[in-house]
Amino acid sequence: MTLKLFFEAIFKFALGVILVGALIFLPAGTMDFYNGWLFMAVLFVPMFLAGIVMMVKNPALLRSRLDAKEKQGEQQNVVKLSGLMFILGFVLAGLDFRMGWSNMPMWLCYAGCVILLISYGLFAEVLRENTWLSRTIEVQEGQTVVSTGLYGIVRHPMYFATVFLFMAMPVILGSWVSFVIFLAYPFIIAKRIRNEEEVLERELKGYKEYKNKVKYRMFPWIW
């Protein structure tokens, strides 16, 4: 671990908290938005703890997770679409609270918290199994195919986890309007997966054989 990595991680975490908070609370027109605070806590507290663990145990993985600069044009479009989805989803959740469009029961919001935390757990397990994971599509030096654990069930267990994680977000925020926006995510990530697999087949030795062994990309028996 280096001081540069430490400060970069803290800066990006703080920036994320500020940006997400602004996107939610400014449209809401008030800080008295319980679901907004619930969401911020469930999202950022585990993220902070996971960052500390990676910083101590695997700083190289943390460094790769902080590097979000996609080099491929198609993946840059995916990142832009994802960013637009998050901005619209969070802003509409805040406006939904202000205007009273939705009437989502609190038990469902708490269920969303449980789903998000379970998804975080799955995400952590994927990071434990595959230390090559980065936020950009690339094949790293010395990288090998991982086919154990969750990777023996689907080829992209990280994306499987993020589908449930992200779909839980508007539920925690109590907004059906925002939920409709987040329904775009599975289609956005499907686009990313298709391009990612083209890169892996071309550049990662053994990936074609792995595809033949593990048939499903993200959802067992479905796709």
C-alpha cells in the first residue's frame, strides 16, 4: 500500500458520496428523506469497509478497481449509458419523494436493503475468487482463466451480482419511477458482456475452452 493509493481511494470514495448525495437530495428538495439516508448507508458503509480490506490485503486489486478509464470505444459507450441511467435514476428518485409519485411499502424498501447486502457479499466472493478483475475490459499480464467457485456456474458472476445490487437501489429509495429507469441495466450489461467476451476469446488463452465448459453467461439455464 502506498500513500498515493490511499489518498486516491479516499478522494474517489468521498467524491462518490458527495455526487450520489447531491443527485438524490437536491431533487428531493430536503435532507429529511429517510429512504435517501438509508440508501446512502447501505451503499457506502460496506463499500468503505471493502475498500479498507482491499487496501490492506490486496492493494493491486484496489488499484485496478479504481482505474475506470475504458480504452475501447464500445465500452466507453456502455459506461456513458450506465452513467446516464444512474443520474436519471437517482434524480427521479429524489423528485419522486418530493412529488409523492410512488407509494412503496417500507417492508419492500427493507427487503431491497437485504438484497443489496447479499449482492455485495456475492460481489466480494467474486473478487476473492478472481484477483484479475478490473473495472475496464483488458487482459492483464500473467492473467489466467478462473473456472472455480461461482465461475463454474456462470461466466460472469460479478455482473450477476450487480444486476441484483443495482435493481435493489430504486427499491431502497422507494421509487417505482426510478425502478423503471434501472430496468435498462440488464440490457446495458449484456452489451458489455458481448464485447468483453470477444476480447477475452481473442487475448486470453483458454477462454474459448472455458466458454464451452460453462454455457451460461450470467443467469443459469437462461442466458
